[in-house]
Amino acid sequence: MERTTGTTEETGSRVETAKETWDRLEDIDGKKIQQDEVLVKEARNLLKVKDVLMAASTPLEIYIPELEGKIVYCRLTYAEMAEVAEIEDRVEAGMVKLYRHLHKADASISEESVRGLPAMWVTLMNTRISVAESRFLLPALNDVTTISEATRRA
């Protein structure tokens, strides 16, 4: 079936009808809603997927008191986490997860350099990142300063 868009005259009349309908729109108090106000509210409330995707690649810093320093990492996407979850060896999965977090923030970080870190550091970094990334799930963790506090409160 061929789709037609109509003549300029038909399109113009549809636009006029839409404008008339819009002009008749009233809120619950019976006051006329201004088109600009509604559009501004919609624009403010609109979740922009592009912005969310950009946030996944925005570098973040986290302070690790046990190491007396900060690390820079990026959030992993669902697809990246799914790939890590497929790794059966939990130690290897932790190493790959940390590498991906760090490498995504700084492409000069190699997998070999992350594999060369002490195991305790890998665990500390992964734990700190995990706690930071899940604070929205557990508001009680928002003021946690040590891993032992996070464990006690969770």
C-alpha cells in the first residue's frame, strides 16, 4: 500500500486543527495552559538516552583510603558486565572487570599492568567501585568511609 502525505493545503488544515485543539486545552482549574510552559516542562522531564550513554563513558574518580590515593574509572555498560559475568573463574572475572573499568577511563592502561597489581589492591579497587556504583540502591551507604563499614551496614 502506497503511503501519501497529502497536499500542502491538507497538511496546513491538520496543523490548524491541532493548534485549535491545543488552544482549547485547559488545566484542572479551568485556566488556559500556555503552550510554551508545557513544552518547557516536557523538555525538562525528557530523559535523553544520548546523555545517559555519554555518562557511561565519563571518567569518575574514587578515593581509596587503604591505598591513600584516587583511581579514575568509567562505568561499565550492561553488555560489558554481561561479558564479565560469563567468566566462570571469579578471580579472573574480578581482574577483567577492574581492567575494563580502568582501561575505559585511560586507554594507556594495559591488561598486563592490571594483572601485575597485588591481589589485595584489585579486591580493594573493585570493592570501592562496586560500593560507589551501588549507593543509589542502599542510601545507608552514602556516608561509608571504609569497606568494613559497608559490610556492617549492608
